[in-house]
Amino acid sequence: MAERTISLKVARYRPEHRPDQYFDEFDIPYREDMVILDALNHIKDELDGSLSYRWSCRMGVCGSCGMMVNYKPRLTCSTFLREFYPKPIVVEPLENFPVVRDLVVDMTSFMQKLQSVKPWIIRHVDPPMEAGEYLQTPAEVEQYKGFSMCINCMLCYAACPVVGRDPDFLGPAVIALAHRYNMDSRDQGEAERQRAIAVDWGIWDCTFIGECSVVCPKDVDPAAAIQREKVAKTTNTMLSMLLPFGGHE
Amino acid sequence: METLQHDIVIVGGGAAGLRAAIAAAQASDALSIALVSKVYPMRSHTVSAEGGAGAALGPDDSPDLHAFDTIRGSDYLADQDAVEAFVAEAPGEIVQLERWGCPWSREPDGRIAVRAFGGMSVNRTAFAADKTGFHLLHTLFQTSLQFDRITRYDEFFVTKLLVEDGRCAGLAAIDLRDSEVRCIAAKAVILCTGGLGRIFAFTTNGSICTGDGMALAYRAGVPLKDMEFVQYHPTGLPGTGILMTEASRGEGGYLINNQGRRFLEGYIPGKMELGPRDILSRAIMQEIEKGHAFQGPYGEYVHLDIRHLGERTIDEKLPFVRELAEKFVGIDPVHEPIPVRPVVHYMMGGVDTDAMGKTRLEGLYAAGETACVSMNGANRLGSNSLTECLVFGARVGLQAARDALEAAVPAANPLAQLAEEEEQRLLSSYLDKRGGGERIAPIRTDLQRTMERGAGVYRTEESLKEAVEEVRGLAERFRDVAMDDRDRAFNTELVSALELGNMLDVAETVVVSALERRESRGSHTRRDHAERDDEHYLKHGLAFARPEGPRMEYADVSITRWPPAERKY
């Protein structure tokens, strides 16, 4: 039996050679247990060493290898060729990001947004270390645990039409991370964080399309996080109007 | 060339590097700290650690008991002063991470929960389900974002330590975005670049684990210590090498052979599945040799069976194991046993440091898997490495901060010149290189096969001598490497070439160190020298770089309160 093959159309961008994006097509040996990343590695190792892309853990947790696979944002280490075989597969860099080279996108603005929502524990008073850990019951952990599972793969940014329209939108993962700290019983920084996210380019920019939660490989549900932050902000604002001394801010 | 000035520059943004950065930032607001990493910090391989972080936290535990377990696990090669420092500071670090927001799994009353782990005599492994490394890394990274005095150089590949006047005074690094070489000067340079698992064919390690920091230190004249001690984890998925955490056994999982037996009865009946990794990996290899293993397309394997734990416990305590097994081998461990075989996981050896992370080169420090303190000796216990990154990351950060506050600013001029020479070398060897008859990938693949064959779980004089010759032959071939890619924008072929150069250097120290240790101890098992030989080899091996290959020296092991004894379980 002849060796089975599959065709990959891979987006290339090499600004030192030509100004536009173009596609290279590669036929590679096909196996049932191969993922898209294996195919890219086959191309780089055997056919064209100049193809550039990011990857590391190949077990779906480092978040490096997100790309558009047949026009959908996917982790390439966890997406099998067999899902598409025998049809050809198109691999492109993540949507809604500037492209640096081939399949490598520019994450600078994502990293700035991440830092802007203060994703760390904020306390008014910190007990001395000798006091030991903060107690937190399993039920309290459950309040934020799901939102702490984000691997920063940015698939949700590639899927989000609002990010596509407004590059300044803080975006799903970053707001979900702010929500994760706001929901943590150890944290007292909700007001500070709300100042960072309850803005036109933050939670109010989201039109609740929900694609972020659909594509999330870790079931983080950023769409729910954004809606809950909208409700929390509205409640806090109303409380501060009704109870000038008792409201959240 | 412009010189970027900082007080401290840390290479590597995993658990050790981030913990060092935060410790230095908290030590003084006068310090400027650079964090240089070839990947964004949250991509670092800490992210893949699963099972947990060990520390004597519980009422039935004590630092001394943790120390004894660690030393016995190390087959008495650990430096006991380093182990004592480690166990004393470990609980504080777990609590510190808790204070920073790490989502540790909890007891019903809200305290940090602990689970059983291999080679530990009580439950002392703190965990965040089975994504402990992921949570620890993100907690540290996010916490580090609040310090303006930490400047990150993300996606910069360090190619050389700049040594001036007998002192490490900075480094040269390539900015991957445009392939420009930058000179970063500092009073203290800390290496936290993780392990080297990728020199082997079958490993749990991500693609970035290529021994970079070890190679940098080695070329700068600092010896690599105990490089023969490579840890095989007993339970990796055949084919990919993806780790099935030891917590699967900590929570009660079984290892079963093709006779349907819990075969560890025949090897370590006192501990069974909770034995240390070196002993369990050898047991599986022996079952394979006896024909007691299953046959698969990616070699023989045994079964890791967690079905009896039940779906609820699996989902609560081992959700990642279920996710990985379902996704990558199509097996739901709630209903089927998981195929596993021993897989290269961790490097006990590394850059020779003291218990504060200082190397013998002034201005150069190391911590985490890159370093060999040594607290792991000949075999590391599961869940000690995340804590090691925290304890020794914090120590090295503090030590470097103290030293940097007293040190003079390195002169920019000779340094910039050194960096310019490095730039010329990189251009002529890679980016502007013409010709060459070898491709990167085949050399790398041959290296990985050589290491697996010559320096695997079982080793002999013959297999190691062959491996030494082969590694040297591959280094020769590497000199003739050809480049497909000469672009300046994000040239990952250049990164692969630089990594392969590092891998070849550290691989040579592994096989030479292993050849010269003619005994069996911990993870280093010689078929031709089956016994431990304290008379000749209760020593650390130190590999010093020479053009013709490493020169070995030996140093005493620090023994404080636990005299070497037979390792019994």
C-alpha cells in the first residue's frame, strides 16, 4: 500500500523577501495519530527549515502553538490531522494580531493588557507571614478556579469580532483573569481592577457574541466572566448611589 | 554596540527565574532587574509540572523527616547542608505562593491539602489538582508584573556569558524579533534555564528544554556537576512522552503488567507504587525484558490503572491525567488502564553551585533544574523540584541582590566589544554562513537516539564509550551545518541551531560523566558495575570544558547528620 499523504497550505510572511502574505503547499506523510504541530515539525525538519512558528510543551498547557486551522483558532498540538483527512488543511497565524513572521504573531499588546488589570493579589492589610496561609475552603476555591485555568493561548482573541474591530479592546482572556482575582476570597482589589476593566475598551465593549467561550481549549468561559463583571459593576454603582457610605467604592 | 545596564540579569522565566526576580525586587527598590527568556515566561516548562510541591507542612511531618527522605532518595549523594536549608525553607515558600494567590487544593477546613508521593514517608505534597506547575508558574508570573523594576526581555536568546577580569559581567543575547545582538551588562547574572530532556529521544520535556544555561556556564569555565544522573519518570505516554503524573499513584493508582499483576511486589513490596522513580523505572524495564509488558507501535509498555479511584476522585484530583489520556491516546482512564513506559524527565545534575546558588565564577549564579546545588543527588524525589525552584530561586535572588548592591558597575566598553565579537561569530557561523552539507534535524535526531541507546536506564562501559564517540562525531557534523533561513525576523532555524549546539555540549558531559562513574547509584545504573561503591564514588563528578572534551574532577559530598547507609525501602 502506498504511503498516505495529506496536503497542508501554510501561510508565509517573510517581510525581508516580499511585502505580502502568501501560501506554500506541502504534501506530508499522514498518520492517524499526528497533530497539526507534528505536520509543521515535519515540514521544518525535512522540507523547509525556514518555516517559523512557536511551540513547546506539545501537551496543550504552555499556550504557545495557537494558529488558525481551516479558519478556526486551535491549539495545533492538540488538533489531529484525522479531523480533516483526506482534505487539505490550511494553517494561518492567529487572526486579529499583527504578524511578525509566518505563523508567529505579535503579542506585545496582549501582554500590556494582561498587566493593566493588575492580575495579582491586592490586600489593604497583609498579615505577617508567620500567620501562615489564608484559609480558603474548597467551595471558595471553586468560585474562581475555572477562571484561573487560562493558558494565555489567545485563541479567544482570534475568535472575537470585537477584538477584530477594536484592537484596544482588553479582550476575553484579560477580563476573565481580572474576574479570577475579583472572585478570589483572598483578594481585596476588586475596586482597583474594576477601574481598569469597566471602561469603553473593557467590559462595555463586549457585545456578548460568546465565540471566546466556544473556542477556549480550557473551558474558561470568558464570556461569562465579562457578563458577571458587568453585573458586579452595575450593582456596585447602584449601591454607591443608594448608599453613599455603604457602596463598594 | 549599545550596552543595556541592569544590576541583576536573570536568564529564564520559569519558576526559579521568576521567584529569583521577585526576591531581588523585594530586597531593594534600588535594584534594576532584567528577566531574559527565549520564550514568554508563561510558556516556560514549569507549566507542564503536574503532581505537586513537597514541603513538611502537616502536623505529622517534620523538616528532618523530609530531609531524610530526600537524602535516602538521592542514594546519599545529596549535599546534606543544601538539603537542610531546603527542607527548612520549603514550608514558608508554599505559604508564600499561597499568599500570592496560587490556587492550592484545600482541606475541608481551608488549609492547604497535601497528598502522598513517591519516596516520601508521609503525605507532604501540596498540589493544585494535577496542574500544579501551571498554576505555580502563572501565579509567579502574574505576581512579578507588579514590580516596575523588573524589565522583561521576552524572546531573547542568550548566546554567551561575557566574562571580564575573571568576573561574569553580563551577556550577549539575540532579540528574536530582528536577530539583533544585544549586550546586557549586570553585576550579577543568574541562570534559571531549566533542564535538557530534549537531548533524549523520548522525554516529557517541552521543545525548549535544551540545556542552554548549562552550556553557557560550561563554556564560561564553570563545571557541570553530576551530569550522569538523568531521571527517568516511570509513567510517560508511549509515542509522545507526555507525563502521567506520579500523583496518579499518590492517589492510589496501580502499575500492572501483562500478567495482570501489580509487579512491584517483586521489586519494592514495602512501597509498591509509591517507590522512588529510579527504582520503579528499572522495575518496568525489567518487566519489559522478561516479556511481561504489552506490545505497542511505540514500544513495550505497562498499565497505569486508576479505574478503582472512581470518576469523582479522578475528576477532582487528576483531571489533567484524564484530559491528556483522552486527548492524546483516546483512552478514558475512568474506564480503561493507561499505557505507560519510563521516559526521560529531569536532570539531577547541572551547574555547580553552593547552597546560595553561587558558582565559582564571580558574578554568576544558578538555580532550579539548571543548577546542581546538590539537593537531589543521584535521584530526585517527585515533588521536590517545584519547591527547589522556589527555595533556591528565592535564595539566589536575595544573594544576588546583596552582592549587586555592593558591586561596582561593570565597564561598558570591554563588554560591548565582547558582545560585538559574539555578533560576528553568530553571523559567520549561522546567519551569513554559506554552504554546509548537514541539516539540523538529522543531527538532533541522531543525538537523541545515541543518548537513549548509550545512556538510558541501563548503561555499560561499551554503550557509553560508543555514545561518547558518537556525540563527538555529531559535534563534528554540526560544524558543517547548513542554514535554510537567513531572515532576521523571528528566525527559528537560528534558534534550533543554537539549541543544538548547546545540546551537543551538555550531552557530551552526560556520557563522559556516566562513563567515568563505574558504580550504580540512584538513576545511574551500570550493568557492569551493579553495586554502589561509596569507597570510590561517594563523590560529586565535575565536568570542566576543554576543547578535546570534558576533564573530570571529583569533590566530596557534604554529610551533616545522615551517614551513608544501604538504601532500603
